[in-house]
Amino acid sequence: MTAKKTGKKLTLRRCIGCFEFKEKKDLIRLYKNETGHIEADVTLKAGGRGAYICPDPECVKKAQKRKALEHSFKMRISREDYETLMYQVDGCHDTGLRTVVTREEL
């Protein structure tokens, strides 16, 4: 979805936790990696199906409760993936940075 803003295109995406539309740059893109785990896409260039979530742990909790990730990725999401995702998003939320910890760094 796009909208006009002072002559520039504004790319909007919907958070799967709170369902609010926000600018793409303000959200964290999630994707399924080659091993089948869900994690944050720090490069924003990973191929395949993706979903967007706010850098707020509450949105991860809402998405988990509603099973939004399972729906988006059409697969069962493990508890370990939710814990990793919560850690990544919480670190991003606490520091205010867009960078997150990758699975390899855990």
C-alpha cells in the first residue's frame, strides 16, 4: 500500500501484531530462513515470504496470541522461534535502533 506525501511515495505496511499501517522503515521485516525458522530480516533483502511487525514486544505477544505468524507463513511456529523473535524485537525496542540480533549471534 502506498500513499502520497509531499511528492514522495510513502510505502506502508501493516503490523501483524497491532494491525496498524506504518511506514515500512518503522517496522521490522520477518522472514522464514533456509532452515525454516522465523527471524528478523536486517538487510530487508531476504527472499521469500515476509511479514512486518512493530519493534515492540507487545506486538509480538499479540501476534503470538492471534497466531498471526502461523497464518502469514502458513506453518507452525515453534516456541523457540517466538523466544528468539521476542529477544530480537526487545533489543531493538530497548535501544531504539533498527538493528537486531541475528540467530547466529545468539
